[in-house]
Amino acid sequence: MKLTLKIWRQANASDKGALKTYELDGVSQDMSFLEMLDLLNEQLLHNDEEPVAFDSDCREGICGMCSLMINGEAHGPEVTTTCQLHMRSFKDGDTITIEPWRAASFPIVKDLIVDRSAFDRIIQNGGYISANTGSAPEANSVPAPRDKAMRAFNTATCIGCGACVAACPNGSASLFLGAKITHLGELPQGQPERYSRVQSMLAQHDHEGFGGCTNIGECASACPKEIPLDVISQLNKDLRNSMILG
Amino acid sequence: MAAGTHYLPGLTPTNEASVQKSDDAAGYYVLGDKLVDPKAPTGPIAERWTTRKFENRLVNPANRRKLDVIIVGTGLAGGAAAATLGEAGYNVKTFCYQDSPRRAHSIAAQGGINASKNYKSDGDSDYRLFYDTVKGGDYRSRESNVYRLAEVSTNIIDQCVAQGVPFARDYGGLLDNRSFGGVQVSRTFYARGQTGQQLLLGAYQAMERQVAAGTVEEFTRHEMLDVIIVDDRARGIVARNMVTGEIETHLADAVVLATGGYGNVFYLSTNAMGSNVMAAWRAHRKGAYMANPCYTQIHPTCIPVTGAHQSKLTLMSESLRNDGRIWVPKNAEDCTKDPRDIPEEDRDYFLERIYPAFGNLVPRDIASRAAKYMCDEGRGVGPEVEETQPDGSVKKFRRGVYLDLGAAIERLGKDKIEEKYDNLLDMYERITGENPYEVPMRIYPAVHYVMGGLWVDYELQTSITGLFCTGEANFSDHGANRLGASALMQGLADGYFVLPNTITDYLADGPFDKVDESHPAVVEALDGVKSRVEKLMSINGERSVESIHKELGQIMWEYCGMDRNAEGLKTAIGLIRELKKEFWTNVKVLGSADSLNQDLEKANRVADFIELGELMCIDALNRRESCGGHFRSESQTEEGEALRHDDEFAYVAAWEFGGEDGAPILHKEDLIYTAIEMKQRSYK
Ligand SMILES: Cc1cc2nc3c(=O)[nH]c(=O)nc-3n(C[C@H](O)[C@H](O)[C@H](O)COP(=O)(O)OP(=O)(O)OC[C@H]3O[C@@H](n4cnc5c(N)ncnc54)[C@H](O)[C@@H]3O)c2cc1C
Ligand code: SF4
Ligand code: FES
């Protein structure tokens, strides 16, 4: 396949940045989207142009390191991560626009790379269960109902990629936050800190400049792990309860 | 035999110190002194760890915040240690190359984690887990370490559950287990196909809690480029801030490396793109021994390579072998046919044929080698890929065998299979574009894990005082082969329970004399890194780092992969030496060193992979026996099975750096078993 790529190039955080157009030939259907970019980079290097910087690590859809707005969609046209997107989703002659996540709380570092450390700071503010090493009771001493454990697992599969934020017109991280609140809140071990957790995580979320949720739902459709929108209802419910009970 | 060794009543050592008769690697190495004291305690095996914990000195809580510990790597092994040491009140600094600790490659582990909880009452015990691990490792691990691993395994599960790790549960709400990796008990805890992710998030969250508490300071997008040694003690690291390009020094009382495995020396592996050996290799060059570097695990069920563009390989969980039947066409002419059109009588279910007792469930190394041989014979399936032969000519092979779920779907129904493997089969379809419910899957072996790594004593201390190593980065408890679901166990055992106990004995002597940035040893390390970076930026040759890495991978895969022999290994060493020259004279890195520069990052990593590759080949050449994942074609039984030589090789090969152009120095640590009898594996 032959493609026209319009790629965001930006030397560093303070640079203005712009889209640059490249023609790329010899793309195979079997390549992943990032392998297509590898091919481009190999060619750029040979033409003495600095390769395009983009994040990836596991390349199997689990670490959450890869990102990219592809033709305006977070992680591109399929429900998956960019690293698992394959070129058979495109056709010969296509023009593809590739940009970084756009969100005030995710400043651009270089080209397609953004800084998502705000997510770590949200976790630092309550996104855990306090259990010092060595203090744990026998694992089966507290049974956890299976359906609740399943819901905890399903929401714990969030990979922290930030697509939800990038897709949201408000730049809200409510889906990410709701996923963690639901994961920990569904487990018996998560109960003691349940209400303080939701308050401190949300306070940090707002402090980082993520926007509020106005129920648009773009986040859930962009999420490669299909985190359901109802985690945001859970977030709101826990928040209300925390005001009443906490 | 080490002086003062005690034996369990009724048990005598099953081997004596080895006397090596063969010397294939003569001329490639220098023989050094024996390593006689791995600091393993003696006495009854089940009491050793308790005894050691009691003997170890403690640090008064008030003194802990005066002690600084650097932990490089925040996967399971590093993240768990950071959380635990932070909770105890030490001053911890952590480093990782990703943008968040939550992304370490531990995240990718699918299958599960072992623990001898015996919840199923199927006869499991610490001793059985110990026994299976030593046997699975083909009697090439240190028994005291392995027993300790088994012993703390149950604490890991308790700890993880308390943190909110959502393990699979049964209808009564209790934890579920499955059997994994061909053992006879159900001791594997799992969170669907994402166990590593859930365990890592648990450790990550515990660590982030300590960041908030002020005991842990985390440095992300920071890559360690050297270790700082002052007065024979590890006292810090040199790291590059990958965003600004600044080269920084960080100083401490002790340094821990938890930097993961080096499978990417093969270029293609199931590791992450950034997985590397640099931290361990830099330490090696400064005096840390590298142990058993040639022990590599090649996993039989990965998605095959589709072409030269391939950047990494993806694992399909081993559990598929429970339901899938593995075959190739009997006749090479059928290899291009649609597999559904090949009648039953023209299919060769080769594992079932060669290993009737275990069939498709033979251990990983055996299944991998068998698949390779089928493809070497010309009966592989899938796309043809070009391979360069030893004589330089290029030949085409199909590198794939079928893993057929057809019979299982017929027997259990599509729904059952979907329920068991849904996310896995989706991933397969996404990558290959083929529907595994309709067309047999194609699989091929890929590099997955390394049992080799930095040599550590029982305390997890390397041969550099004050430098510790945990997780996959150390030479570990898995001997020559790791059992499924045991790496997660080891990473967390090291991180939560072992290191936090052993490092305190070392720190009890601290805080050590204050070292500052102007100390000559610090300046020297910093300057060394700076000049290396400058050198890489200034070569300005013709070849991309990527292309050199690929070439290294091809050499390693061809000659130091599933099937190794003296001639091939010598060829490889020659080729690698050439490649090293090529790299340092012809590599091309654009951009600047003072900003984010991914090619520079890769160049640093590949430079070390090249040196490691050579040592791996020398280690493989020296070990003229087949054991676990290491198969030397000169050492096989009449039926073509791996043949160990306990009389010659029952030792850990710990390599000391021999200088820039010098030969590596081999130190042997004899493996003496007092609690288990050595046997030859048989899966026929
Ligand atoms: C696909 C896959 C599936 C697996 N499935 C299983 C399974 O089911 N069960 C099982 O038991 N095991 C499994 N394993 C093995 C297991 O996951 C790993 O061995 C284990 O997680 C390694 O943990 P670690 O903490 O040692 O290293 P990692 O998790 O790899 O962490 C390494 C850390 O070191 C950092 N780092 C590396 N180099 C540097 C440097 N120079 N400077 C700064 N930081 C650095 C990284 O940023 C990272 O934080 C699997 C492995 C793979 C690849
Ligand atoms: S909720 Fe989904 S989109 Fe948002 S960070 Fe998690 S996985 Fe990514
Ligand atoms: S690179 Fe890990 S999720 Fe895409």
C-alpha cells in the first residue's frame, strides 16, 4: 500500500508544532500501525530527517504506553489500542492524519508524545488500598462475592492510556477515575477507605485541570478496554454517599 | 562441598563438586576461582529462611529515614520492593524508562502466579512446589533459594488480595485456581488472562501510596546508564533524563537493580520494545558477575513472524495447548493448502506421535524444538520468510505449525471455548486477520524469558557490595528452565518478602560515609557516560540502530536459539565481534543528545546487547550438555532428547568481565542438593 501521512511534528514542549506531510510506500496489510511508523522512521533516517517520536512499549495492548489520534479518533478506527491496530484497517491511497493526545492536562513532550503523569498523581491521592506488606490476613478469610469480584476485575483492566481524556470534549478523566473507584469499591478490602478515596482522587483530578463530565460518552466509545460508562455513575454515587456518610 | 554443610537426616548430597572434562570454549575464556560462599544458610531446608531472617540485623525505625535506597526498575520486583521499603520508612528513589511505573513489562503476563496454598487439597505443599521448581529447572538452581521462594509464595497471595488484586473466584467467593505448565496440582492463581497486569497495578498502587507519603520519590522516563562504585561499594547510579537529555547522578547507601529480562538480545521476543540489559550489563562491566547468561526460555505458542517489518512477537497463552492439537501436514506439498482441506490422514500430530504420554502438553522447550524441526524439514505452514544460511545463501522457510481448536470446539461447543479464551482469540484475529474459530491457528516458538542474569547470593546481593538484584534481572531461582506462573511468584517474592529482609542486614552498617557529586568516582562515572553518548552521536554512519539490532537478533536466533552446537556458536561469536565493530563505526543517530531522542536510547541499549550476545554464546559453548532451555545437539540421548551431564556441569556459571578486549573469567558455583535427588527428565 501507498499512504499519505500527515504527522504532527513538534520539537519540544515550547515549540509551536505543525502537521507535516510524508508519502510512504511499501506498507503491508500485516503491519501494525506502529510498525508502519517504524518503516517511515527508517526512511526518514536515511533521508537525514529526524525520526518521528512516539510512545510504545508492550505492543500488545496492555501497558497503555501507546496513544495517537488517528484521523481524529483516539487509537484509530477500531476498538483497540494503536499498537494492536493493523494496516488492514486502511486501504491503498489513504491519507492518515496522526496527532498526539490533545488535552490541557497532557502537555506535549515531543512530536506525538505527551506527559500523562497527572494519572499517577491521581492514583497517589487515594487510588489504592492501604495494606502494608506483611500485614495481610489469610487470603480466603474474607470471601468476595463472585459478581462483585468480576466487576472489580472488569474495571481494573483500565490500562491508563488516556484515550478517554483525549476523546472527551471537556478533557475529563472521569472514566479513568470511575474505573479505579469501581474496582476498589467493589471489593470488601476496599470498603474502609471507600469514601475518603473518592473525595481525594476527585480533588486531584480537578486540581490537574481535567474537565468535568457532562455525559457525552465519547470516552467509553474511545476506550480500548471497553470500560463501561456506568463507572461514572458509580463515581457520582460514591461521591454523593461520601458527602452524606463521610 | 562447602565446609560445614549440614544434611537432612537420611539424605546425602546427590552430586559432588563438578569436574569439567570437556572444554569447547577453550581460548574464549579464563578459568577463575570457584565461588564457594553464596551465603546460603545450612540446616534443614525448611528452616533455613526462618533462621536467616532471625540472624539478620534490623535497622532501628528512627534510623531508616537516614538511609537512602535506589531501586532501578519498578515492575513487580522493583515496585513491590519500593512499596515495602517505603512503608518501613527508608528513603527510596525509583527509576523506570516508561512514563509511568504502571507500564513495566510485568503487565503483559497472562497466565497466572503459583502459590502452595493447597486450597484444592490436592496434596500441594511448600515442598512439592520446591520439588517441581527444582525439577522443572533441570537441577540447575540453588536449592535454598528455591525453597524460600516456595515458602513465601503463600504470603504473596495474601498480600495481593489485601491490596485489592481481583483474582478469579468461585461461586462461594473464594479464590479459584487452575493447573498450569504441566504440573499435577492446581496452584495457579489468576485474573483471567491478565494476571500480570493486576499484580503490577497492586504493587504500583502500593508504591504510589508511598510516593504520597513522601518515602518514595519516583523518576519516570529516566534510564540508568551506569552504576557508581565508591570504595568498593555501590553508592549510586548515573541516569539520563529521557525528556531533557540531562545526565544525572543519584547517590544512596544501596542500589537495587530490578530491570527485567534481556530477551530482546534476540531482537524479536515477547518482551516490550524497551526491555533491555543495560543496567545489568553496566553493573557487569563494573564487577558484577553475570550468571548462566545462555539459559533462555523459548515459548512454543507465539504468533509467527509475518515479514521483515515485524517488531515484536506476541504470546498466546500456553493454556491453549490444553484444548488445541498441534500438527503440520504430512506432505510438504500440502503446506500451502487451506488447512481445512487437508484430510485427517494427511496430518501429522507430531507431539502426540513422538510423545504419546504427554502429547501436546510436553514442556515448553520440547514442544518448541519439535516445531522447529518440523519447519526445518520443510513442513511448516504460513507465509514464507527468508533466512540467511551459515554460508551466506538465503533460503525460504515457513515458520509456523497449526494449533487446531477444531476438535475442542466440536466437543465442548464454541461458547465454552469463547468463554475460556475470548480475549486471547480476539487478539489472535486482530494480529493475523484470521478467525481461529474457523481456521486452525498458526503458532511458532519465540524467545520469552531469560533464566540467566546477574549472579546473586542468597541475600540477593551481587558480587558488588551494596548492589542487589531482584526479579527476572537476576539469575534467579529457575535453574535452566522456568515453570509457567513462577516468574510472577519470584518477582513478588523478591520484592515484597526477600529483599526487604536481606537488605536491612546490609543497611544496618549504614549510613555509609557521605559521598557527594564531586567525589572522583562519581565524576568518573558521569564522564564515562557522557563520552559514550557523545561517541554514539558522532559516528554518523550509514546504518540505523534498528538494522544492527535485527542482525544481532538473527545471529542469536540462528546459533544460540533452540538448538546450539559448538561450530555454530563459534561462528556466532565471530559474527558478533564483526557486528560490534560495524556498530561503533557505522551507526547513525540523528537529532541531539540534549532532548528526547529515541534512537539514542536504542543505540545505548543495542551496544550492550551486542556484548551480552557474545557472552551468551561463550556460556553456551562452554556448557557442553543439554539442560532445560539450553539444548546442545552434541548432548542428546539416542532418541534425540536432552542429556544432562551432572558430573561435569552441576554448577552455576558466573562470568566476570574480563576487560574491554579480554576474555571473560568463569567462576563456578557448585550446586549441591541435600533435600532432593537429581533425576533425568523423561516425557516419552
Ligand atoms: C508476554 C509475557 C507473558 C508472561 N506470562 C507470565 C505468566 O503468566 N506467569 C509468570 O509467572 N510469568 C510470566 N511472564 C514472565 C514475567 O512476566 C516476568 O518475568 C516478570 O514480570 C518480570 O518482572 P520484573 O519486575 O523482573 O521486570 P519488569 O516488569 O520487566 O520491569 C523492569 C523494570 O525495569 C525498568 N528498567 C529496565 N531497564 C532500565 C534502565 N536501564 N533504567 C531504568 N529503568 C529500567 C523498566 O522501566 C521496568 O520498570 C511473562 C512474560 C511475558 C513477556
Ligand atoms: S478508561 Fe479506557 S481510555 Fe481511559 S485510560 Fe482507562 S483504558 Fe484508557
Ligand atoms: S504499546 Fe502497550 S498498549 Fe500499546
